[in-house]
Amino acid sequence: MLSLRRSEERGHFDFGWLDTRHTFSFGEYSDPAHHQFRALRVINEDVVAPGAGFETHGHKDMEILTWVLEGALEHQDSLSAPGTKGIIRPGEAQVMSAGTGIRHSEYNASKSEPVHFLQIWMLPEAKDLEPRYGQVAFPDHRFRNTWGLIASRDGAEGSVLVFQDLKIQVARLDAGAQLARHLDPSRHGWLHVAMGSAVANGQALKAGDAIALEAESKLDLKAIENSEVLFFDLE
């Protein structure tokens, strides 16, 4: 069974410094029909203006992954003094296990160009885990017209570690490229088109669109234009 989530149906807020779209309920946006998908709780697509960002704030009991599409995002958190600080760029997966509590800030690292990124929240397998930070940079060929693993429960293939039974893969497809993969019908899939456009199992998708796959045994994907897509394999 395929369930379509159209980009224009997402929650949308434009605060001037932040243009944000919410696939699932988040903050002031509440949608009982799209509160979460399995352990996948948040997919926010954010565009932050030059020099702007999120001031220091806290999280608890959540696995938080940031994936930058364009630009650069500066991160700083409250882990062991003086805290973790770094820049996240396209091709780099950053994860925080908020666990018992973590505070962090995120700012556009550029004073002249916007930063465009996805922030993904996943429910952890247990509460009150020890807070943790991880960041891994991947070469482009890892994703070029193929699936590249960026996050997993066991850190396989050098992916960042998340405390939940799931895998997140990314593919960067040239126009006309095709990918086919077999799916375990007992598990659940979520395909999100981050950039570009594609056809998945006969369904045309544009940037921001997503489909949920349940009891499906195969995913056939074809890029209409140069595209970047994420696939979530969930329990």
C-alpha cells in the first residue's frame, strides 16, 4: 500500500529569517492524520536566512539528525565543556541523541547565502539515554545513482549511529537514472524527495513530496531531473 504526502499539504510558516515546512505535526502545526510514521516523528525542511538561526534551546528523549541540502549550518551544544561546535555541509550527517537532555544552537554559517536543510527527529528505543553527538562526512560517489547509508542502529558502513531500529539512505540521481530495490513487506518505508522530481512505483513526486510504503515488496524509482531522495526503512 502506498500513501502519498504532498509537499503543498505540509505545515508551512514563513518567519522572514526562517521558511519552514513540516511533514508531521510540529510546534504550532497540528495534523492528527500526519502526526508521525512509525518511529519517524519529524521531517522539517528549513531555509534559514544569512546570519540567522535558532538560539540555544533544549531537547530530551529524541534522536535528531540534520542533513544539509545547500549551504552550511553551524552547530554548538552543551555536551562536555566547552561543548561540541562544528559546521555541517552537504554530504555530512549529524546526529544528536538528546536522551536525558541536551541544549544546542544552530545558525546559518554564511552571512550572504541561505542554508537549506532537513531536520529529522526519531523516537529513541528507550528513554533517558546518555546524550551523544556524532557527525560523518561522506563522499559524493557514495550516493551517485545508488543508495548510500547515512544512519543506522549499528553504525554500519560508517553511518552515524541512531538508537532506533531503522536505516536512512540517500540517493543523488542524475536525470533519467533508475533504481530498483526489494523491500521487506513486514517493515515500513518512507520515501522523501528532497530536491528535484522522480517517479516511484508509478507515482510522480516533486521536491517535498513523500510516500509511505506498507506491505510493499519492491520500490522502483526513476529521476525525472537531477534529484536527491531519502529512504527510511523502519520497523
